[in-house]
Amino acid sequence: MTIEADLPLLSSVPESSPNTVRHISRREPLDWLFQSAAAPVIEIRGDRWTGKSELLARLSAEAARHGWSVASGTASAQPFRSISLGLFMDALDEPLAGTGLPDDPFGRYQAFRAVRNLLESLSPAGGMLLALDDVHRADEASVDLLSYLLRHPPAGRVVLALAHRPRQTDPGLRNLLDQAAARQWAHRLTPAVLDPQEALALLPDDLSRSQRERMLDVTEHNPGLLKALGSTRSLLGADGRALPSLPLHVLTETLRDFASLSPASWLVVRAAAVLGEPSDPAALGTVAQVSDEELRAAVDELTREDLLRTEGASPLLGFGNPALRAAAYQSAGPGWLFGAHARAARLLAARDADAVRLAEHLQYGAALGDRDSAQILLTAAGLRQWSDPQRSAAWSGAALALGLSDEDAARARLQLGGALTLCGRLREAMDVLGPLTRAGGTGGTGLDAAHWYAQALRLTGAHEGADRVLTAALDRAASAGPEQRAGLLAARIALALDTARPVPDGPVTALLSTAEHLGPVARAGVYALSAAAALRSASGEHADFHAVAAARLLDRAADDAVLPHVEGLYWLAGAEAALGRHNAAHRHYERGLRLAESGRLRVLAPRFASALAGLAPTAGRDLPPAAEAAEVPGARAAATPATPSTAATATAARAATAAATVPTASESAPPPGPAESTGPAGSSEPAEAAASAASELSRLSKRELEIAVLVSGGRTNQQIARSLEVSHKTVETHMGRIFKKLVVSSRAEVAAMVGRSDRGPEAGR
């Protein structure tokens, strides 16, 4: 007879919902688990880093408070990690000292029975709790002993408390835990999802609300992952950017999950980190340089360890969370990474991947003198200058290092200087742009270099120098295209607004004359800047006219189109605040902050944060309640040491703009906007219908309202996910909640309700 002989058949297990799990919050008392009728098993289940160990520690403390004896062990603890019965040795070191496990089944049975008797003898009158953590990592003998104890619980008040990850736990042990729950021998617990305030408390205080919201979406309130993201102040590559370095304590904790991997699995998981998500098995095998047999075995091991996951029937593989990918990448040596990126680049080039995807690997894996790779890097740098200037700068620099023609080298230096400016690395930017600016000429490169150089000077507080550079460039720009000339004129007007100087009529008139030759979003930027300039001249009527036109154009535009012209939102919001439209100003400042942060535009984010912080005290009751509109703007400005005047100039410009005495929107109806932006100024629905719809929408959370407004603008779930930088699954979850709260069954009904409330597409931006 074997010790498995009395394992009941699955068909004999009562159907009493064995998968029912009680969610335990951090504040919920646990004394009910230690009443007179305590169950012999307490199972704590959950994914990695959800707080299982913390809940098990609370459970142990509560047991001790009730006078119980407590013994604790961890499956991965040293020095018992590789010892047979290591989990129990860690928990019961002295009583089990010298205990061996016989090879024959009957000897094992006797040994297991002896441990059961030992637990009964160690249990005092009050009871004994055996708390075992990381059971999914337990050695085979420990699993066998646990299985025996689950089928034959010790007599008396002995409770086994097991914390584990079900995905990785031995299937036979999971089956026994299901049976114990079905027979009501076990309490099934899981750490409750953190509420928003608990989750936010785990993140640094100097992150803005929009940054923290994105982190909450990516982590789904997982406490361990929130701490990891907070420690790096990034989404750890989940936002498509380069992987940052994890702090040593986070890296060490994360790599615990990789400790038992085979050599081939190490190669495959690092290849997955290089390729990004999702990856197909064929690509993993090529980059990892393993055989098909080794690849299949590695994929089996990595999915069993829950390091890589598949979605449904798809063969594509992704990491369980972004910290795992960052740790796998960081654990690889630089030599191996160079080779892996080179192999990935060759593979993706054969698959006709786009320039941005290739640049992620060519940055590390291209050979010196490879001009084809340099051209790809240069193209990718241009595409990402505004959405990710850090990588744009890295790719421009890499292209220059590989070797380019004189013309392409000038273009690469221009892109590098612009990206460095947006990153806040202003001294470096001026070193790169200075020679291009001093070369002069009426060509596009020289004028654009002068524009960026003047921006860098302006942001360092060298206003006189910036004015000289812009004046000289405008003298050479008579034959330049409308976009270049408009950019130089706008920069000169913005400089005057920043320094509280009078704005000359000439540049404003010249700027407006270029508007008809520009695209809609660039034209909106012209109108926004003209509105701010008109307020400086105390011309409220003109300011109102241009602010309405700018708002209509910007509110219609997608985020990726607005990003290169995001400063237009700043000038528009400042004008709206001065005109008394505090709700609109708040929305536009907040959208600008979100866009600046999503693109990591370090020179612009502090301006929007400072403006938002300054708007609340002056807005009064007109400003809708918004928790933490802009956290610690001073700290955000201080994060850009090369731009000491950023927050100060932002505040000064807003104050100077608001100083003009102009009629508010409620006192004077604005004149119609330009022909291309005409449209209904308000809702055609009766006021009662609008009020009713607004009341319905007030049930939604901030994120749900944002998604509802995007739905009303005709966006698909995929487009919304890209716009908000969340997963498609997250959007679907929010949509389900929106339908339930609004009691609707279609996207059309959601859009109609948003339209009746007169929220408009801008409310979700």
C-alpha cells in the first residue's frame, strides 16, 4: 500500500464551491480564524507580490495574540532550499534535526506519521499554527508530506496555514486544497485589492496624478509591483520605452523567481526581455540561440514558473509583469546583450519591421560604419522626438557614431539638439546646436537649429540671447516656408510673454498671416498664442475670438497630433483662465500636463504643473473638484536643474496674462471663430436633458468618464487603450462598469448621454 491509496476520486468531491475565496483587506481583523471551531487548514492564495506573505505574517501575529504556538517556514529559505523536507526543516528546525526521508513507501509513510505525531505533541492547550510560505517552491518531499497532512490532519488544535501561487503549485497539492475547501476543512483567503488611497500611498509623493493613474492601471493595484514602479518612477518598459535599471533591492527580490531556471530557460527568458512583448517562439529561439527541443522545454518551464504567459490559443508569449522583464534584461551581461540585439535586428529586418522597432536593437547591435543602420536610427529618432525624446536623443547619437554623410549628419545633430532640449538637457543641447546656428544660412537646418537654440536659451533664463538668435533667424527667413517662419515668430512672442514684456504687434500680425498655410493643430497653436498676446494688450475681444478658435481645433485633434504643439494648450488655458473659463482652463492645463508627462517632456511638464497648482486658488467654485491636480510642482521643476526659471516664468506669464481686465464668457458672447472652426457653441438639447445626463455621468469615476468621452468621439477600444497608455483588457473592464453604472447596453447610448451633457470630446483628454 502507498500513502496515496486513500486519495479520494475527484468525482467524490462535494460540489460546494471549493473555489470560493474570501478577500482580506489590510484592516480586516483575523480573530475569527482562531475561534473554537477553527478549520485545520488556512490557504492564502494569490499572484506574485499581492501581499500573501504580509497576510501570513498578520495571521501568525494574531495566532500568537490568542496564545497559540507559532512555527514558520519558507520554501525558498536558506539553508534548507535544496534539502529534502526543507520547508518543514525551516519551520521545525530543532525537532526535525537529523531526520531523513526513507526511500521505500512504507518508510515514508512512517516518517510522515511521525511528523504528524510531532505536530500534535508540540501543540499546547491553546493551539499551534504551522505557517508555511512560498509553498509553490516546496521540494518534492515537502509536497508529499503536506499532501499527507491535508488528508490526515493532526489531532487537536493544529492549523496549517499555507501561502502559495496557484499557477505554480504542484497540481496534486492544488487538488487536495480544492477538496479541503469543498469539505469546509479549509478557509480560502486572498489579499484584497488595494483601494485607491492604499495604492497611492505606495507611490512617491512627487509623482503627478496622471503618472500615478497610469501606474495603477498597469499594476492593477498590485502592491509589490507598485513599489517597483515607484522606485524607478517609470512603467518599466510597459509604455514601450527602454527598460530602466531596477534598484538593487528590487532586482534581488525579483530574481528570486528565476533562481531555479535551467541554462536554456535563462537564455530564452533574456531573449524575451530583449525582444519585448509579445514574442513568438521562433524569434525567441533565434535570439536565444537554442535548439527547437531546448526552446520547447524552456517555454514549458517558464510558463510553469509563471514568468512567461500565453493568451488563450495564441502562441505569443509575454511576461507576467513588467518588473520580471526588467530583471531578466538587467541580469544579462553587456556582451550577451550586444549579440542578442544584433540577432534581433537581423531577424526583424527580415520580417520588414518598422524603423522604430529596428532602432530599439540597432542602438546596441549595429556595427561601426553601417550607414544603412544609421539611416534607420535617424528615421526612428525623428519619429520619436516628441513622444520619447530620451530615446530620440540616444538614436540620433548612435546614428552619428555609426557614420553619416555631411547632410545627414547635420540633420542628426539638429534632431539630437531638439531632443536634448525637450529632455531638459539644455547645456548639452546648446553645445550641439551652437555650431549649426552659427553657420547661419537660410536653409531649413540652420533656421530650425536657431529655433531650438533660442528655446534652450529661453529655458535657461538667457532671454536677451534668445531674442538676438530669433531676430537674426527671422531676418534670414524671408524665403522660408510658412511652418518655419511661424515657428520662429511664435517663439519670439512666447519669449515676450515669458518675460512680461510688451508683445509687438508686428510679430503677432505676421504670425496670424501664416495661419491659413498651416495644418489644423499648428493653426490652433497660432490662435492660442495670439489670444495670450491679445490679453497682454488688454484686447479681450480679440483674445476671446482666438481662444474659441484654438479650443475648437485642439479639442478635435488626437493626442499624438497635439503633442508637437502641446505648448499651445498652455497659452490657451492661460487665456481661458483670464477670461473666466476656469473649467476649460483646467481641462486644457491637465491635458497638457498629461501629454508632457507621457512624452517625458521635462521642459514643459513643470509649466503645466505649476499652472494647475496656481489655478485652483483663483478659480473659486467654478473649478470642478479634482484631487491632486498637480502634486508638488516645485519638486517637478527642481527635477530639471538646467531650467531654474521654468516654474517661475510659468507663474509670471499666467499672472501677467490674467492681469488684463476683460469680460468673461458669461458677460460677453464671443464672436464667431474662423470659418474652418465654426460649429455649435452649445448643446441643442433642453437644459433639463443636459442636467439629467450630467447627473448620470457623475456616477462614473474619473477614468471611466475619460473613456466615456473618448467613446463619444468615435474612438475604438484599441484607440482608447493607445491614447491612455493602458491595456485593451483594462479598457474593456472600464466599459463594462460604464454600461452598468449608466444602465445602457451600447456605445451609441454612452455617446448620446455624453453629448446631452455637453461634455464634448475635450473632457476626456
